Amino acid sequence: MLGQLLTKVIGTQNERELKRLRPAVAEINARLFDEWGIIGGYDLSNDYAHLPQHMLLCVTEMNTRDEIDELVEALEEMTEDG
């Protein structure tokens, strides 16, 4: 479900296009926290050099649908801001 929502937000699954569109993970995490109070994802490039600008997001049964929707809304807004 979250993966489908994020694909909808980003609008593409093409890896080259994603790399061009993606801001730095640290920038995304800072904005998520500063503007929405959301703790962002883990920057996978810290452990996997072949995954630059990749973020691991996790939701569990402890996250409500409203919280997940808020994350998607935040990411949508960031995408619109450029």
C-alpha cells in the first residue's frame, strides 16, 4: 500500500528518472521533521554505497492510516515544491 502511494507521488518507477528527481535523503528527512514532525527514513547509502539517494521507510501496525497518509501528503508537497 505505501509503495503504491509513493509511486503515485513520485510518478515514475524509472530508476534514472528517480535519481534525477530525488533530493538528498538528509534534506528530505530534515524537511519531514521540521515541517511535519515526521521522523524520516534511513539513508541506505550509509551502508550500501551502490544505493545512493535511497531511503528505507518503515511503517508497522503501530502506524495509523492517518499517519501514513500524512507521510504521503508531506512527500507529495515536497515533490510539488521541487
